Amino acid sequence: MSAESVAGRPEQAPVRRGLWVYAIAVITVTVAVVPIADLRLAVHPNLIFAFFVLMASADLLTAYLLVQQFLAGGRPATLGLASAYLYSTLMMLPYAVSFTRIQHQGGDSIWSEVRGPWLFFALLCGFPALVAVQQYVFAALPARLSALARARRRTAVVVAVAGAAMLVTAVTGAVVGAGDRLPAIYRDGTPTAASRWVVGAVLLVTAVSLLVVIKNLRHRPPVEQWVVVAISASLATATLFMAAPHRFTLAYYVARVTLLVSSGVVLVALLAETASLYRRLSAAHQDLDRAHRELSRRAEHLAAANRELEAAGTWKSDIIATITHEINQPLSVISACSEELTHEWTATTDDERRAAVQTLGNRVHQLLDMASHLLVLCHAEPGQIHTRPVVLPVEQALTRVTENLTKQARVRVSVSDAPPGTAVWADPVHTHEVLTNFVTNAVKYSPGDIHVSVALDGTGDEVLFAVIDEGNGVPPDFVEHLFDRFTQAEQSGPARTGAGFGLYLARLLAEANQGQVWYEDVVPHGSRFVLRLPRAQRSPEPAPSLDPAAGALPRADGVVSLFPADGEGAASPRNAGRRVP
């Protein structure tokens, strides 16, 4: 139903062709029967009782379907039509009782001459009259009452049912109570003059009701348009009664069969409309379900995007906060040395000047180192590390690491011979950066010797680089966070010089090359940092040339990674991910 239909003013709807076909068929049968309407047939009261049961059942089911339509759509006129069908159903009960009394008391009783016929006219005329009246009543119903009926639909149904029951009770009470004052329809089994006037009035009311309904038929929803069939049957019954008022004539039976068949047609039409509505509702439910799943999928994507944005925001905030904090220390040293050289140049010796300049250089290299790591992390964090793997001989990788150390640091580092001809399939720049990070950390944080070894794993498909020192190791409660970003273990020694993402960057670079890094304790004391890379399965090819003397390593993704020498003799990215006392 459209929105206007719910409000009580439906859009124009096409009238069903079958409706007109059946209405014309009813009129045709009526016209054909009129000439022979008074033909006497056998008395079959059981057929009349069957008519009562079937007619009442069909009208009751029709009323129920209309009530369900009202509960679904909220159109008050549909509820009014349901109350008219309920009136017809309930009115069938006293009429059936009167028919039983007629069978027991004979054709000259008050039930046969007055009460029975008047109850039949109330049934025959009441239904179309109620339909026509509710057409105007609900059209003129105040908007506040219509809204209230739509808002409280079950209450409105109770009121409609109670109203129909009260009307049937009032009509039945009036006919039965005033039976001795109403004009007789039959006298000794013969129709009276009053019957002609009463039947004429019923025929007029029914015809006017049919015209009223037809006039507004296009403004009724399809479920209400079939009322034309029911009113046509009432008009045909009144016409046949006018043509043959005697009981158990051809017109008598045809009229009741017409009413019964019309009720069945209307019921079947409503069932078809309900089935169609159910199909549309089912299709709409499937569309809604698909839309819901699509919305859920998009909501999940949106939630994932929000989480990524939040993580990116947190990541940027962490970088800014960490770099801001870490940059203060080298800047303070640079500022102090600059003031000393500027204001006390003549008072300082050449050795003091040389030491101050060396300190300035170290701190500048430290800042450049941080900037280099920051550029790498900006590419690494979103998963945009681009690798250019080649066949990299292990001996070449180890030589580059040791050549990048200062003379003082190189004395402390020993390198074991690698298995002959061993090579890895990895980006040489990334491999150099991870190994240099491990070695320079060991030089920085352990007082003893550092040993670098290379071995194959049990399958022979992986190469294991191990950097072992003799320091105090990593606190056990910090090992699981060792390769996280911006994490540093507590230290009791010198002030921090890193930003806390050296080992984090090493992990990202190793994973980008299908490798892995991890930490192991060394008994009785010390640390072992391991880099695992896939072994190259083909003949070694020359790796890209790197010039450690230049102090910079070209990156595969265009980023320049700087490894300046510091005061401890290490030329590498500063790592603060591993801090041990």
C-alpha cells in the first residue's frame, strides 16, 4: 500500500477485470431468471441450513482477512468494510433461528409472516447500507481520530467488532420485540402489499449503495474493490425477491446460491490478494535482508577503516611525541657546544675544540639518524615496504656490517666463517640495516666482545644470522615487548640516545623479506639476537654496491638510510628498543 492509502486516501488503482466480469454475470443470471422466477420447486430446508453455515463462514473469514489488512496497512475504511462483513455474519445467526422457528411453527406464525422476513431484509439491506455509509463516514472522519485508529489498531478492531455486535443486537431486538407492530410481509403464505413497498425500499437502498461504491471504486485499494461483487449479489437477491416473493421458488434458491457464490468469490479474491501481499512482503524481506547484509559488510569495512585511522592517528601522535622528546637531548648538547665554541674560543685548547666539534658531529649524525628512521617508518607502518631481493652472499653482508663500524668497535667484533657459497634471497639494504642494528646495539650496551655467526637451519632452506654479546641481557618481563614500537627497557646507565623504534624497524624489514627476528638469553649472561632469512637456491649474483665510507646506504624504496659514527664507535641507526642496565 502507498503512503496515501495508509492515510485513508489511496491513489487511483486499476479496477480488476474479473470483478466486472462477475458483476455482469450476476446481472445476466438475474435477468434470465426473472421470467421464470416464480417457478415452484421442492422444499429443501437442509439446503437453506447449509446456506446459513457456508455463508456465515465465508463472511467471517472475509471479515478476518480485512481486519488483518487493516492491522497491516492502517486504513480505517478497510476496518469499516470488515465491520460490515462481521454484521452480515452475526446477522445470519438470528435469521437462522427465525428459519428454524418457521419450520416448527408453520407458515401462519408470526415468525413466518413478520419476524423472519424482516430479519432477512435487515440482513440483505444492512450490508450494502453499511458499506455505503462507511464510505462517507470514514472520508469525513477527523484527522485526529484517523490517526488515533492507525496508532491503536487493535483497540480500533475491538471497537469495530463491538459496534457490529451491538448493531446486530439492536436490529434483532427491534424486529423481535416489535413483531406485532411491524407490517406483515406474508399473510397465509401470500405476499402482502406491504412486502412490495419493503422490497422496493430494499432494492432502492441496495442500488444506491452499489452506485456509491462504484463511484469511488478507483479510490479503493484492490482488497476493497471486491465489495462490488457482494453488493451486486444483494441487488440480484432483492430483484429476484421482487419478481417472485414466494418461498422455495426458483428465484428463492437462485438468490441464495448467488449470495453464497458471491461470498466465496470475494473470499477467494481476498485470499489471492493476501497471497500476493505475502509474496511482495517476502520479496521485500529478502531485499531488506540483502540490504542489511550489505550494510553490515560496509559497517565492518567502515569500522576497520576507523580502526586504521585511529591507529594511524595514534601512530602519528606517538611519532611526534617521541621525536619531540628525543630530539631535545642532542639539541641541548649541540646548543651547549656551540655556545662554548662561540664565547670561549680563545680560552680553549685545540684538543678541547676538536672534542667539541666531534661532539657536535656526533649529535648532528644522531639527529640525521632519527630523521632517517622516521622516513623509513612512514613507509613501513602502512605496510608499504618495497623490497628488491637479490642473491646476497652471506660473506658480503657480514663484510659490509664490519666495514661500517669504527676502528674501536671493530676490534670488539668477531665474525665466524659462513658455510661456503651460502647466500640469502633478500634486499641487501634491508639486510645490512637489520644486522648493523644488532651489532651496534651490542657494541653500545655490552662491555665485552661481540660475536657474529651464520648457520643453516635444520632444513637447510633458511639462513640464521646471530649476534651474541656478553652484556646483562634483557629483563625477562620486557622480552615480549622488545620488538614493539616506542618501547625501551629501563636503564641505569647513560642517558637515552634513541627514539625506541630500532628493533621495531628491524622486525618490519625482516618480515618484508619473508624473514624473522627474535631474541634469546645466553647462559650465564648475555644476549643473542637472531635474523632468519630465506636461503638463495641459485648461483650468487653481485649485490648492489654500497659505499660505507659515504655514510649513507641507498634504499630500495628511495629512502636514504644514514649510519653515522657516534662516540661509542658505532655507525648505525640508534635503537632504544633494547635498554639493559
